[in-house]
Amino acid sequence: MSFPSLPNEVILLILSQLKYENEINALCRTTRWLHALLNPILYKRSLTQQNGGYTLEWAAINGSTSTARMILDAGAPPNACGGKPWQPFALAAFYGSSEIIRLLYEHGIDPCSTKNDWDNHPHGKKGIRNWEEGHPLSMAASSGHVNVVNLLLEYGVCPDLPTGSLQKRTALHRAAENGHLDVVRVLADAGSAINAQDGNGATPLALAAQEDYLDIVEFLLSRGANPNIATEGRGTSLCMASRTGNIDIVRCLIDHGATPNPSHPDGMKPLFQLSHAAEAGHGDIVDLLLTRFDYIKSSTEPYQQGILLCVAAITGRTTLLTNLLTKHNYDPNLRVTNERIFTPKRSYFWAPTMPLTWAAERNQPAAVDILLSHGASIMPPTDKSPNNSRTNDELLALLRAIHNGHKEVVEIILAHGANPNDPAGEALSTAKSTPSIFSLLLSYNADPMIALPNRNLLADVLDWGNVDTLRILLDHPKGKELVTDPILGGDLFNQCLVPLFSAALSGGEDVLRFLLDRGLVAAPKNIHRETVWQYISVAVSHGRISLVRLLLDLGLHIHAGDNTVYLLMQAMKADEDPEGLLDLLLHNGCRIDDTDALGRTAFIRAAGHGHQNAMRWLLKQGANLLVAFEGETALSVAVREGQLGAVAIILWAFDDRGLTLGEVEGALKRAEENALELDRPNIAIVLHRFYWRKRYPVSP
């Protein structure tokens, strides 16, 4: 008897044995008759999962009114939640599903409620929310769904409901900062406050200016937006536009009354617009601002004069700089200490606070020369800590220029009398990445023997790996005096004596070969097995096959043992030729299925981290899929870590290697236990399907 010929009662009995809803859904979609018979049962089954919340939120996200209606008719409450952080009504607003909004409203959801925060509290702790938090009106406005915004306003939602976070932004804030002019217009027409300030003091106009939306800036200004309202830390709308770099917005704001020196909440008038534009490299905006406003006349406070000097130095405006120093007698050593005026922290150093250091950092040699010629201090005043070391002071202009590779600026500062040996050793150490500047410093009598505390200049240069700098140092008359074995290495916080060979190896292949060719290091003899492994691991971490081969040619042998996994994982991260490096290790002492101290193979580690390319390389080399530690295999580890892609690779490999169900059943069982325990239904379904396909294979 064929399946369609079975009595309904038998089909329903079979249905009760199906474990997952997607299996019932697949059966529903085979014929119209089965769809009519089974679809209502499918929705009833969905109620067992979060009261139908998964289905309802899927409908809200995808705009499927029919699905939403079916699950509601099956008995799901209209606020049933699944795994998303928001209730279905809020999800529908965010994704623009106005028909779902209407349907849920008809089923009793009150969009005007002030007691509902629209959060899915069972999903997580109350108060831990994402950036879209707030009322559905704010969510719809943020996403640009004007139809939903209109519908919610029609239902009586207040247009100025703030978000629940510290930002306290209205829907108008959200629409303005995300560029949705049609929504901004609707909200403004509905009476939303044009000059509403969020928790940081920002207005919708300020956010639109910051995010580069000229059309919204123009519209808000036409509706009476005030361009001179200042935030606590970022200034006015003009300041934000100046940093963003849109000169049309800057011009528009000025034309509508933006002032050059608005008062800020702290009472200061810090010229944010000028400093932000200069720091961000927007020279055209700096020109416009200097043309439209007389900053020299209005800058009566020392901190304002310091900002003007820094702006001139940053942008290389030598005429302005000279004018400020000579005609107006500005002090070239003025500091800008307010961290909000310039970005306080850079990738490596704190931002400059003085005109000279700004000019040095931005490679403005003419400005550097002018400042030094007018009394700028090469060694600015510094606070001293109890141990008489520098602390929290301005990084020297010389060191900034060296760090950024500005050779011409370095030479100007040295020519004006800068001492390359003060602070001790820092100039040469900073220059190790730029051989031409390193050589220049030596020509100005920088002493390579004056090192930083607890550090050796040669060790610094070796570690950096620049052979040209190393050659310059060793060719210096004092260079060879630095060569000791062992050498003081490590870092600033963890100094130790290390073998010279080890220090050279850390610099890479070119550095090691250079020292070998000069006879300054030799192949190590009679060293401990653990030391050999450390050398090999350093070479592997550089990712170059030739460096590993060099060590092998020098007589070092790979005795990996428990360290095999580490070496193989490092090899697979190599940029140059990971497969070649992996193959080299496997042919010189590493074994593909060696385990670490915890019993994990490299394949298990790769599966747990989801490194799919690494998994494929290891499989290509014959990695065993079923090695277990503490009852876990690579499959169960991948499931535990939620690595669906890794799971798919392992299941594919089971098939590719022709493994039987009997061989893999234990691994599948443990993996499914992990999936169910950790609530990973998508992975559980994949495992379930694979199991039944293995159990009842279909012949081609």
C-alpha cells in the first residue's frame, strides 16, 4: 500500500513519531491533501516550543501574515517570544511588517502601553539590551519603515517616547541619525520636538550632521532646529559636521546661524569645530571656518589660543602660525589639556597637546621650524614621579616624528639642538623600524650604548627584524660591544637573559641568516629537547617554510610529543604556505594524530574553533575523525562550541571515508546529547537527519 493510500489515523500515528517540526513541514508540502490534513497539526505542535513564540517571531521578521494568523489561531498568545531579544510586535516594527503590526494589535497588543518595555525577558536578563532598544516606534523609525511609523501614530503612540537606555533618544533622533527623511518628516508633522536632546545632549540635527545627511539637516533647520545646542562632550552640530567632513553641511549650518564659539555645558568655548576639522584632515572646512569667522579676535582665553596654534601646526598654515606668534604674541608652548578638544588616545601614543608635537606628528616641517625659531621648547616641562622618571607628560616632538617616519622633521628638530640621548635610549629604539632615521640619529651622536632601563638596543633591533637597521647598528664603532651571549631580552615588564641565537630567531629568517653570515651566532649544540622545541615553535609562528628548513639544516630536530598540536595549529595560521608548512612538520617528527596534554588532536582543536580550512588540510593529511578525549570527539566538540560549519565538514568526511553507522554512532550520540543540552536545535536537526540517512540508506 502506498503512503497516500494509508488511512488518516495511520498517517497521524506516523506523524507522532516525527521528532522535529521541519520533518512535519516537509511532509505537509508533498501534496495538497497532506497539507490540508497536517498543517493545523504542525501549528499545534509549534505551541510546545515557547507557546509558538519561535513561529510567531519568524512571521514577524519575514512579514508572513498567514503564518502569524495560523499560529495565533492555534492558540499562541500575541506576545509569545522565541529566541530573539524582542517581542514579536517590536520585531515586526523593526523589520517593517505593518500587516503583522495590525494583526497583533487586533489580538490585543497595546502599542501605547508605558508598562511594556518590549523586551523578551526570558531571553536574557532585564536591562541587557542591544542598541535598538526602545519603543517599536523608535525601531521602525531607525529602520526607515514609514508605513509602520504612520500606523503606530494612527494607533495613538506618542511621537516623543524615548528609548529605555541612558541615551533617551526619541524616534526622531533614530530616524535622523539613520538618514530616513520621509520618517523625519512624518514625525515632525506629528509634533515631535525638533530640538529634543538625548542623554548626551545631542539633538536630531546634531546626529544628522554627524552622520552626513544633508537633506535631513536642511529639513530640520527649515523646521526651526537650533544649530547651537551643545552636547557635553562633542560640541554643537557644527562641530560634528566639521569632524565628519561634509563641507556642504558645514556651510548650511553656518548659513542658518551656527556660531563660532557657542557656550558649552561646562562654560567653555573650546573651538571644537576648528580642532575637529583640523585633526580629521578636512582642510577645506578649516579654510571655510577661518574665512567666515574671526577666531583671532574671539579667542581671548589661553586655551583658545592654544587651539588656534595647534590647528595652524596640524594643517601647516605657516602664514597663520607666524601671524599668531609674531603679531599677536601667542606663546608657542601653550598646551591644550582638555581631552575633548582632540582625540585623546591613539593607537600607540596619547594625542599631542602642544603645537610643536602636533606639527611633528603630522609631518609639517615648515611649521616645526617656525615654532622652534619662535621659542617652542624641544623639551617641554614635565611632571616627575617619585623615582624621577617621566610620567603623564607630552611625548617629545622628536620621538613622535621618529615613530611616524618623518625624517625631514627629525632632522630639523636635531638641527635645533635636540639631544638624541634624552630620554636615554628612546630615540634609537623608536627608530629601529626606519633605517634612514636610525642612521641620522647616529650621525647626530646618538649613543647605542645608552639603553633604556633593563633593555638592550641590539635585542630591540633583533626582535623588530629589520636587517638594514641591524646592519647599520653593527657597522657602528660601538655596535659590536652590544653583542653578548646571552643577551638581555624580553620586554619592558619581563626582562631576562636569553641566548643570542634565540633573540636572532625571534627577528625572523633574514636576521638569523645575517648573524650567521657574520659569524656572530652559530648553530646551537647540546641543547635541551624543550629548547629545541621552543626554537622550532618560534620558526613555525613566523609562518615561513624556509626558516623551519634553516633550523633543520642547522641540526635541530623536531621532537614534538605533546607539543605537536600547538605546532600544527600554528602552521595552519601561516600566511605564506600553510599546507606546505604542515607537510614539512609531518615529515620531520610530527604525527597528525598526536595529542596535547589534555588528549586533544589538532583536528579536535580546529573543529572546536571552527577553523574549517585547517580541518580540510588535516583531513587531507589523514587526520582520524574518531579520536576521543574524555568521551568527546571532534564532532561533539564542534557541536558544543556551536560550529555548524565544522559539523558539516565532519559529517561529510564520515561519508567520504565510507564509515558505517556502527563506526560513527557513538560519536553521533554524544554530539546530539551536546546539541540538546546546549539548545542548538539547528545542529540537532542536522545530526538527526544524518543518523537516519545512515540507518536507512537509499540506493542510487
